[in-house]
Amino acid sequence: MAVLRDLPDWSLVQSFLDVAETGSLSAAARRTNRSQPTLGRQIQALEDALGIAVFERHARGLRLSDAGREILPMAQRMRDAVQELTLSAAGRSDQLEGTVRITASVFASHHVLPPILARIRQTEPLIQLELAPTDSSDNLLYREADIAVRMYPPRQADILAQHVRDLKLGTFAAKSYLDRSGRPETVADLLRHDIVGFDQSGLIIDTMHRMGYEANRESFPVRCDNQTTYWELVRAGCGIGFCQCSVARKDPLVEELPLGLPIPPLPVWLAAPQAMRRTPRMRRVWDLLAEGLKEMDA
């Protein structure tokens, strides 16, 4: 390996990791919300500082060079050390004022969290809030978010989690659809109607199988995995669908169908790095989030 010319700054190493782990400049740009030219310049600056080529350029993009594969685990350990330092320092901050970044699904960010965040702002005006709607699992240990609202327990080590509550799910359809197609009174009736299903996710199919009902992907004439869009399809009259009761019962366009389906409830979890949970503003927002989520209508 060539002699180190200049000590590269951490941002260059971070860009190298983003590109190496995502496989391309375009994927890294989507992950980091930076432009491809910026990432390309940072990779070049890292190579100039190290005196080596960390990637090989080819027609389809970039791939790690032998030197790049050699330094990749070192860069990952460097990231872990920087992250441990950052979390430790942030966790010792005793100031209530500052910013808290919250991540949640797109559906929860749109339908559930806004009134809760409004109450937090009224209660703690010195705390600034950032909401990052995403259906991907943001890495809390890398500070992509400070607190996550999730519908499943976290699987990472060093993450503190709290099961806040379970949300009831129900069967709903647009009144326009029901007026046009009739109102099912039994599960057998339901299966003869259009049901809005998921596209790639097997959640609805697996749940129906556990209930003893046959279903496959083609059982659903309209399919979508994005929860917010899925609900809009139901509201528009594309068919019968499933939604959180606390959201759907407030919608004047839809009607609940009391079919007695034993739909498993949706668990709600809060998650945060253990070090961050000790920070006063993080702890305060955590407590207010938990309180707001518990007080939601069933």
C-alpha cells in the first residue's frame, strides 16, 4: 500500500463507506441525500490523500479495488469508533434545548405523529423537532435518527426499546365502493369482493392463511406496499382494505365493516440508542411521544 500523503478527514472515509456498502455512487447519493458529483469528488480526494485507488472504474460504475477491500474493515472500525464517541458525548449533554430527530413510517408520519409533535412543541418550545418519514429501518447507532417510532421491536444491540401499545386494525371500505358493490355481512361475503392487497409484502396473505382462508397475490385486483398510498386506494373506492382503527374511524369517506375478523393488532415501539436516552431533551421527547401514542384513540 502506498505511503499516506495527507491524513484524510472523516467525511471522506464516510463517503467511501457509503459507496462501498451501497455498491454505486447513485445508491450512495440516495442514502446520504448528497449529489453523485459531490461523492465522486470526495472519493477522488480520499484516493489522493491515501495515494491509492480504492475503487476500479468500469462501464457499470465502481467496484472495490484490492486496496479498497483491504481498508474497508478499517474504515468500518473507524466509523464505529467515531459513532461511539459521538453517542457518548451526546448522551452527556445536560441541556434541554436542542434538536431531536424522529423517524417513523410514512403512514405514521402522515396520520399519527403530527398532532403529537404539535403538543410536544407547545410543551417544550426550546426543543426543535425533525421528522424523517421512511419505511426503511434507519440506523439509530449511526445517528440517522435519535428516536424511532416502529411497528416492530428493534433487533440491534445497544438499542433501548419500549413497547408503548398495540393499535387495533379493522376492515374498511369507501362508502362509494359499498354503495356500488354492496356491503358484505360475513367473511364469505368479503372474499367475493375486491380487496386491496399488498404487492411484494406477504403480510395480508400470511394473516389470511393463519385464519384458515386461501389467498394468493392474484386474489387482490389492486396491490400496493406503500401504506399511505394503500389507504388512499381504499378511500378512492378501489376495494375493501385494512387500516388502523384510530385513523380510519375519523375518515368520513369510509365505513367500517364489522365482520369480526381476528386481525392481529399492530404493536408500537419506541427505540433509541441507550447513550442518547440519557440526554434530557431526548428523554423528554421520548416520554412525550410515549404519552401521546398511549392516548391515541383505539
